[in-house]
Amino acid sequence: MAERAGVHSGDLSDDLTATEAGMWQAFRNGSVYDLRSGDAAVDDPHGGHPWGPERTVRARVVCWLLLDGPPALAGRVSSLKLHGLRITGALDLAGGAVLPYMELNGCRFDQEVLLPEAHFTTVRLVDCAVPRLEAARVRTEGDLHLPRCRFTGGIRLTDAHIGTDLLLNQAVVHRDRAGRSIAADGMTVGQDLQAELLESYGEFSLRSAKIGVSLSLRGARLANPRERFALNAPQLTVERTLYLTPAGVGGPLSGVTPAHGTRIQPFECRGGLRLDDGRFGDAVDLERARFTLTDEQVLSLRRVQTPELRFLGERPPRGQVLLSGARVVTLVDRASSWPAPGSLHMGGFAYENLVPRGPFPLTERLNWAAAATAEYNPEPYERLAAVLREAGEDVDAREVLLAKQRRRRETLPLAAKLVGYLQDWTVAYGYRPGRAAVWMAVLWAAGSLAFARAGPPPADPGSHPEWNPALFALDLLLPVVDLGQAGEWQLRGGWQWLAAALILLGWTLATTVAAGATRLLRRS
């Protein structure tokens, strides 16, 4: 009781060391308690230089100050600001309500930091060495900052609620016993989650997480090559943009354009990445992203919804890219970013606009559509043709639909395949109506020359027009139109077969020409 009364009166407790007594007074004064020596090698919290009792405080005393510390000095606000201290024992604030501001910079923890279900205003651990951060269901009114910290046993932020920003810039996080580096399933961040130049060795899990503004993994390196995913974030919601893009090393972070000459580090992912069923308010940006996958690993964006997908990363040499069921308004892509056939799956992938970066010839775009599904599926071709037609590229749209018919032909039995080759060679399945008109003219000329030798008797000897082989052939070829020739003459033998052939070919070719004209009129 005497000890507790001393705490509330501001008196020093009898069992504090000299170092802890200094921390006690700095807490009441709201000032920084800095025990750094000035030697960078000695002060490095991640180095091997030992820190003795003169720089050591007990975790129990730190908890005491934060949960039930002495009153501030007159005119001051109590806060815990430690620089260059070693903290022994487990810092256990589980379930506590911490009101003082807390900032630890360049500190070294001997054991894990336990914050589950604790409630803070703002927490800042900067450039600290921490065996593990256990903070499931933690709540902060303000920020949770963990930049440049190193966690040898992982971070747990499952169902955490961060009021404003979560910062993990330049942090280094190793896997826990379950193989996860950062477990943040169900986490909510009020504003930005910045993890630029992060190094993650294990699975970074963000299942069903919600980010109020943007999620930045610029320049991050995620490595989990022996397991399925390096980033596992199905049902992730980001109100604005997900950045998997480069960052400048040594320069300012948070998306600022690096100064000229700054070394650029791209986003790298060694292991699978899953964003299935994600919702992104502005964009998913993969500019210059690198993915190193095994044959069993995937870059999966199935059923993702976003106004813009910037698929501008480097081509994955192995693994699969899955976009099945994704819905995008604008697809910004580069020909060199897409994987080889057999590694791309885009069944049900819907997009409304195509904005290629750099040359993307139609032949390569057709290969891209053909690679969309393992077996023939008309949907990728029809989607591409519709987008091209909306953009005014009607000729290219017809080429896409012609390619669709040719791909379909390969799935047909032999007889139907032969008919398909004939349709392709003669009228290009109707997608090149000019060719049909040429064939019509050739058949008319051939028919006229042939019937010039026929000289058939009239059907009605008393009344008949003058024999005209050119008009007779044209009357056979043109359906519906009656030129008053076909029914006036009697054909026998082979001439009947020739007339029947011209009638059938005329119907086929005229229908093709009419269909082509209809497409042009509809487009105009």
C-alpha cells in the first residue's frame, strides 16, 4: 500500500535501479530518456554489442509506468519516450488501457512484447529489436508505427483495430512457429497501411483485412518460397489503391518520386500471391513487380473487382497467373508482362477498356486471348472483340472473331473441320465480306462463260426473252431478285447441276455480304 501511495504521489519506489529512476523522472516530465552512447556500432539495437545495467530497465517497471504511473509534473504531460534502452522480461500489457503516449526508439527487447486486447492512443516502436510482437485484437486511437524494427519471431495483429495509420516501412519480420511472418487476418486500418521496403520471411496474411485508404508495399521483398503463399490476402478491401511497385532506396517513402540517381528497388515476391475476391476502390498497381514462383505457386487475382488493373510487372518465368472471374473497368498492360500459354487463366475475366503500355500488336493480343483458357472458350475472344469495337477498332474486332472461329475449328470432328477450312478459305467465316463479293464476281464470270455454250430451249416457245448467258448466270446467283431469266429456259443434264450449284453458292455468298454490310451499318 505504501508503495502504491508513493506511485500516485510521484515518489520514487524503493526497488528501482538508477536507470529505472531516471526513466521514472523522464516519464513524469514527458521528456525523452536517451541512453545512447553516440557510437553507432554500440548503439545498434540489432548488433551484438552487449548493453549493461546502465542501459537496462525491467519490463515490469515499464508496464507499471504505462498502466498506473505517477502523475505528470506541473505543466507537463506524462509520456514514455525511450531511446537506446534494453528491456528485460516480457513486456506484458495484455488487456490493459494505456493512456500515456508511448515511443521507443532504438531499443532492444529480451523477450516478446504482449499487447493482445490492449487499448492505446498511439504506439511507436522505431528501429527496435523485438523477438515477437503479439497484438491480436489490439486497439489504437491513433497510429501503430513499427518502422525499421526487426522481429525474429513474427508479428500477430489478428482482428486488430488501428485508428489511423499502420507503418511497417523497412521492417524485417521472420516467420513464427506456424510459418507466418505477419498474421493480420481481419485487421482494420483507418487510413494507410505502409509497408514500403518491408522484408518478410514467411507468410504475410491479410485475410479479410480492411484498409481505409491505401496499402503500399512499394519496394517490399516477400519471401516464402517453400510454401504456397508469400502474401495471402483473400477478401482484402482497400478503399483506394494497392501498390506493388518500386521504391527508392535511401530516399523518402510514401510514394514520393525518388530524386534523380536514387537506386530503385522493385516489389519482389518469392512465393505465391493471393488477392482472390478483393475489392479495391481505385487500382491494383503491379508496375515492375517481380514474381518468382514454382510450378505449383500462383499469382491469383480471381474475382477481384477494381476500376483499374495495372498489369505491368515482369513476366513470371514459372507458376500460374489466375484472373478468372475478375472484373476491371480499365486494363493497363504490357505485352511482356503476360505469362506464356498454359500459365494464364482468364475465364470470365471482364474488362471494358484496354490501355497497352508500349507495342502490343494484334497478333500478340490474339495469342493472349488464346492463352486465356486451357481449352477452347469463346468468351475471351468475344470480350476482346467487344472492347475493340467500342474503341472504334472494328477491323481488329473482326480479326478477333475470325480467330475465334479458327480456334473453335480445331475442336470439331474431321468433316466439320473440312467444312470450316472451306468457309475460312472462301469467305473467312463471313468476317471479310469483300472476299465474298470477289467470289460472287468470279462465279458470275465463270457462269456466264459456261452458259454461253449452253443454248437451252425456251420453256415457252411462243413467248420468251432473248438468251443472255450473263443475265441468266446473275439471275441464278442473286437470291430474291428476279431478272426474268431463270424460269424462261429449260436446262438438262449437267447444266441443271451447274445451275443448282450457282443458286446454292449465291445464297451463301449473298448472305455473307449482307451480314458484313449489316455489321458496318450497325457500327456506323
